[in-house]
Amino acid sequence: MSRLALSLSAAAVFTLAASATLAGFGDEPSARAASAHQPAAVEASVGGAMPAAIAASTNPRARSAVMAQIEAIKRDDTPSAYKLTSAGVRRAFPTGDAFMTMIRTYYPAMHRPRAVALGPFSETKAGPIQIVFISGTDGSNWIAYFQLEQEKDGAMRIAGCTMVEDKMPMI
């Protein structure tokens, strides 16, 4: 199994509006993200307290937007989850119900996560990216790359999310 050398360019980060699949990452086996990207101190659960090491490694506005959307999706709070999306996502999914149907269909681990942990935040040419590690209730592990857009008022909106299943063995 090869590791994905991920360049978070506009071509590599798919928005929810453009694609709900990982087809653009190339051949399926190489689309497995490496566990090496995961910092050692990222143990946090949805709604739990965040360790200081994580809080220091992320952008507070990005962290707040991403975690608020994950929490809203988990609660099936369609209006709250939908209001955190960018204008481009809202154009692709003109109603909150259409957006949540897409989430339930293509992102089941995000809809009902067993655990969520924040990873690193990065400014890229494609815009801000917040990495989140998600464990599904089925035992699957995912690396979610949230692409964000900063609004004129400084608020962050989620412009897309690509989830890559992490098939690397756990130690």
C-alpha cells in the first residue's frame, strides 16, 4: 500500500459542490492517507474537552467552524450545519435538506462519528485547510480535509470536505 503524498492544491481538495467522491486523488490504493500525518496528542471526542496541544496547533476560527458543523451534523441540526457552508456549497445544495442528504449518503462517519480529533491547520494556495481525524461507529478511520473560506466579516465557512479512509495498521 502506498502513502498519499498530498498536495492540498485547488485540484486536490474537492468541494462538496464539485464532488462527493475521491476520484480525483488518482488510483484508489494511493488514496489512502498516511497515519504519519496524525499528531500523537490528538485524542479528543466529539463534544469533549480539547487538549492544549490541539488548541495551540489549530486556527481558532477554523476549529470553531469545523467542530460546530460536525456537532450540528451529529445532532441532525440541519439549519446550524447548513449555515456554516460557503456560498458555493449552498449553490450546489440549495436547501439544508439536500445538504444533509448528501452528508448522510457520502459522509456516514461524519454523520455518526465514534470519535473526532483535530489535526493540523494549514494555509495553502487553495485556502485554509483544517484536518480532522474521524472514527466511524463501524470502526473505520478517516482523515477529513476541510477547506474553508474566510468571509468579509472574518467568519470561516466550510467550502468543502474530502474524507480519505485511513487503512494504515494501528499499533
